[in-house]
Amino acid sequence: MLRIYNTLTRKKERFVPLNGKNVKFFVCGPTVYDHSHIGHAKTYIQFDVIVKYLRYRKYNVFYLQNVTDIDDKIIQRAKELKKLPYELANECEKAYYEDMKALKVNSVSKFARATDHINEIVSQVQRLIKLGYAYKIKDGYYFDLSKFQNYGKLSGRKTLEAEDSVSRIDENKDKRNKGDFCLWKFSKEGEPYWNSPINAGRPGWHVEDTAITEKYLGIQYDIHGGARDLIFPHHEAEIAQMESLTKKPLVKYWMHTGFLNVNHEKMSKSLGNFITIKDALKKHSPETLRMFYISTHYRSPIDFNENNLKQAKSNLDKIKNFLINIEYKNGKKDITLLLKRLKQEFIKNMDDDFNTPKALACIFIFINKVNKLNINKKS
């Protein structure tokens, strides 16, 4: 029985999709203003493994990922680099796909750019205006959090904390409530904009995701994943937007990956320990990086350091050498029995909220037991 830890209920729950064996799965994709880093790699590799395991367990998974290609961060970085925002976004989006291909993250069914879904975004904002959840001030339309009583149900709070993703909090002294967020930003000189019935402008960050998921997954879907710094306010905002429109739970299971540190410190450019995926791949193979990330449970924090990476490579080499040396000639009956037990234990651990460390431990126990048989080795 597959069980998933649900951030919403704070407990492990039996996994029962909304529609039989069909699973609608969404993970927040990148904001393409810079090269992706090893923190992104953690999230996307771990969800890649989760989706592939679900498919191994015969679930039909449609895995959707959005690409935020219009955003405050993109506009600001483009100005710094003296580029047009769409040029920077295109370059970084291409680099992201290259990184994912290099890391063998290939389980995503569809990538959806925000700028390809402006009509859907405008439609969602219009409906929120009509229902009284959105209001207009001088720089755009904002969501009125006082109208949504369940705000905070995912995180258990309503205010910001240190590790939240806060770079895109919309500050305006004319807002009705401090936490109100922008749905549609009116056009400013020198910034990209789209003409629409709700004024020329561009989408806010949160509404991009819900407009895209509504189009491809419907008003309710099975799993929403992302890094834990997105729980508040980003995922709370997604819930507020969609559940205000539909009066139904947006997502059944919320899954969040733990933080990544570098040598026991938070990764940041100011500390000089910011590592892109491309730089990491210059020193470590994709297989080593994947082994490193799945050696820790997806919900747990992980420390990117040389000792941990050496251990990951050693573990990987142990599996590779075992596969090279083993020959299924003598003692086949013993190995077949051990394989059967390995499969049972592997599934048992992966069914327990995708416990990859314990699943890997089963593999090494199997290898040690076979090696102790002292048979089937090439000379």
C-alpha cells in the first residue's frame, strides 16, 4: 500500500488518486532568469524518481511543470545584463532543459510557459474580480486575503518567516491587507505587457501556476510538488485563488522537498558558495549526482559537500562493479530467492513515502549477501 506524507494534513496517507490509476501531478518549474543551481537539481531529481516509481507501480502519470518566463526577477536581471526580458528568458529556459537532459530528468510529460497562457491567466483574474475576491488599485489587481478564510491552512500560518521565498512579495501601501498579492500588474514603461480586458499588463507570479494547472489538470488534481520554501506564500496563494473560484480542494496531496546547504551553510551568491548545475556536472557525473540526491529522503535537508559526494560515488561504483562481476551460473536458486526478497523490501520502502535511502540500503544488503556466497564471479 503506497503512502505519501501530505504537507496539508501533516501525516502519511494512503495514496488513492482521484481517478483510478490516473495521476495528475504538478511541480513548480523554474523562473528562467539565471542558470539553475544544485538546489533545483535536488527537487527535480527527487520528483523525477518519484514519478518514475509511480509509473513502475502502474500508475498513469501526467506530469506537468510550468516555466515562469515573465516575472519581476527576469525583468530586473535583463536590465542588469542589458538584454530584453524575453531574450534572457529564452536563453535560461534552453539552459534549464539542457541541465535536465544532462541529469537524466526525463519524466515530465509537458512543460508550459506562462507567456503561452496569457488568455487563461486573464480569464482567471476576471472571474476572481467578478466574484469579489480581487480589487483594483493604481498598479494592478490584487487578491483580497480577507475574503478567503482558509488562507494559511497548508503552512499553518499567515505571516512570512525567514526561509520563505519572499523575493516577489508585492509591496504597495494602498493594499487592503499586508499579505494581498498581485494578480495582474499594469504595464510600466520599458516592461513587457499584454493588452487585455483588465488593462494592459502582465501576470502576477502565483496566478501563472493556477491558470496553467486549470487548463491541463482541471480544477482538482492529485499531487502538487515543490521545494518547501514555496509553501508560503506561493502555494497558499495558489490555494486561495483556485478554491475561491471552485469551492473545492485544489490538490489532494501536497509534497515538498527539503532544503539544500553547501558545506553546512545556506547557498547564496553573497557567501560565494552558489553552484550551478552546469558547474556541478564539471566535477561529478550525472549518475553520482542522482545517487547523492536519492541517498537522502526527499523531505529531509541535504548537505552538498565533498565527503557526501565521494560516498555517493563509492556507492554507485559498488553497484556498477557488482553488475560487471556477477554471472548467473552457479547458485542461481540462492540468488533468485535473494532477488525476490530484495524486490519485496525495495517496494515496501518506496511505498513508504518514497523512502529512497532505505530502498538503497536493501540493494546494498543484497549485494553483500550475494558476495558472501562467493560464487558467480569472473576471474
